[in-house]
Amino acid sequence: MARRGRSGAALVIAMGTLAAACAAPGSNSPQPAATSASAPSAAPTCGTAPITMNGYFETGFPLPKALTTEFTKQHPNVTWNIREDQFAVITQNAPRVLADNPPDLMRLPQVSELVKDNLLKNLDGYAKVFGWDKWPASQLEQLRLGPGGRPRGEGSLYALGLNSSMTGIFYNKKLAAKIGMSAPPATLAELDALLDKAKKAGVTPIVQFNGGATGGLAFPLQDLMASYGPAAPINDWIFQKPGATINTPSNLQAVQHIKAGYFQKDVNAVDYATMMSRFIDGQGLFMFNGDWESGNLDKQMPGDVGFSLMPPAQQGGKRAAMSAPLTFGIAANAKNADCAAFFLDWVATDKRAREIGVEVGGSRPMGPADAYMPEVAADKVTAGTLAAGADISKDNGAMDFIANATGAIYAKSWTPQLQKLVAGQQKPQELLKTVQADYAGQLEGN
């Protein structure tokens, strides 16, 4: 969820006889590519011999390293060599890294092109032996791809999530009280009224990132799209369904609702880390972000942060939000693929791992429907994000991120277009036309 998606190239590999690939648990030898992903006879492990796992993770997000640290405590033969980069850098580097220096475990950008280029390991065999195919189907839908990387949403499994993240609106309770906000807004009109009150009171209404290679205004924009129209057509566009378009009347309303005056004046110069620093410092009432920050905010601003979903345009309307797995995959030629798969299963099923997923990640872990869930104190923002996730499930409002529609759409289209929009250099209708044209060209390979 940034966080979800950016450019990237595909990584899928037909996993060779997974029976052979996984026959020797903990094996350090590279596994050959193959055309199918048959299940091994027994679930692989990391064995007992010393193993160094190579990871390529996103910088600034503590959950993956917290999990790898705990994993080593429980499995002391396994150590980790972790490289970290910003997501925009990972997006650009993914094809080359997966081909030239394949990590055992990698934070993934948009995966269609990576699958097409045979850079990711097909996980169907692991799914069968570990029982992932018995988890709720919606958890894995976004991680399934057909032959050649299309269509998304069905076919073989090529990645897994450390948790299921969701975006919404964090708010500073002290600043909310200052402007008389006693409850989160129930409609877009109520949200606008609060933004106006904040501005008149000298409070920055929204602190948001939109600088560099990552346009953070895609977060509120997609939430607005789901407030004005249904979520399903947005997912159709992201999943590259035939005839899908982002240029619709309801999405135009959403773009028109992005009002530059509600963001800090230097929004196009602010990166993600600066946004977080400013929000924690009390420099803005609202922040559109993901529940992966819940644990951090509970520590940095205990009791002072609330969370709500973007309100619907009309009272009582259905809620929707970007809700996607924190996606990790195994390189096609990973040296320790068995151990990486064992780790991914451990993240979803181990009690302490699931506690870390909630405490540090602020999100609901993936896994079986009846898996252990730790209790969270009601006054924590994490409790609010978990409750919001239940509301999204009830309304069937989970969307993948619009930045995940193609490998290049985020860096080459959404980001520059949104930067031009708030700078007054692009009109809403032209923004949607341009993004749709870029999308069509990228699907055709142009």
C-alpha cells in the first residue's frame, strides 16, 4: 500500500519441479527453472546447517527487519544479509537485481512485468504443501497472475504478503480538539468543513508527501475515487481487465476534489520521511497514509492519533480503501528458496511473528482465517486501523493501489501528473486522459 506499487519489471519463474526444488529442506543450491510448480512431498524448512539469507527490503519500514530478527532468535542457524533502498529505487532496480544478483527474499514492486520476464519463483508448490491455498482467497488474489503476467487476480501465486496493509486518514487528536472536531467526518462535505476550519485556525489541514519519484497525492486521490464511485472498476483497471479505463466521470470528480490549498505549500518538495516527521511534530491535522505506520505512531504519539477511512460522498455510503499485501517474493534463481518460503509461512502462522505484525506493522497478518490474533488496547491507533479493516471487509471495499496498474505507471505517469496538478500546471480532465493514454501504451509495450 506504498506504498504500494511502482514501476518494476516482472519476476516470475516457473518453479521447476518443486518436488525437486524443495526435496532437500534448507538446500543452498540454486533451483532450476521449470514449467510447472508441483508440490514437494513434505514442507521445506531452513534445516540446521548455517544459512545466510540475502534480502532486498524497503528502507524506513521496520516490520521486515523486526521479523527477520525474531526469526533468527527462533532459528539461530539462519542469519540475514539485508540491503535496503527507497521503494522508488527498488522499482527501478528490480529487474536487474533479480536477474544479476537474485535475493532470497525481496520487497516487490508491481509484478506483472517481472513475471513475464521469468524473474520470480512460482509459489504454487509451496502454497499446496504449506496450505496457503486454504487461506481466504481474497488474501492472495492480488498476488496471482496468469501466464506472461496477465491477467492479474487469477492464475499462479508469485508472491506473499507479510501482512495486509490498508490506507486511510490519520489525524492529530490535539489539533482536532483545537478546531472542534469531536469525531471523524462521516461524509466528504464534513471532511471539507473540517479542512476549512483548520485552515482558518492557522493549522495545516493536510501534511502529505508528493516530492521526488513518488507522488503521495495518489493516496487521497484513490480514496476519493472510491468515495465518488464503486471500487470494482478501479480494480478492473489495476488488474488490466479488457476495456477498463481510469478516465470516468466519477474519477474526474475525485481529481477535481484534490484542492492544493489544503496541503502544505511545499507539498511537491516533501518526501515520505519528511511528511512523517512533520506529522509527528504536530505540523498538520490530517495525513493520508497506511496502517503500516500505526505501531510507529503509537510509540511516537501515544494516545494522540486517531484513524478513519475516507468518508463516502453520501451519508451511509459504502467505504473502500487501498488494501493490499505488503508484497514479498522469492527470486527465480534464489539460492535459499526453501528457507525463504519457510520464512513466509512462519510470518503468517507463528504466534510471535503475528504479534510483531500487529505491534510493529499495525496491520492484520495474513494467514488462515482462524489464526491467532493478539489483543490491542482500545486507545491505540492500531485498534482503529484493525477495526477499519473489518469495515472494508464488510463492504467488500478492498482495492489494490492505482500505482500498481503497470510497472511504470507510478513513476512515469501518476507522480508527474499529480505534481503538475497541485502546481496548477495540469487540468483534472487532462490528467486522467494522460494517465489512461500512458497506461494503454505501456500495456502495448510502448
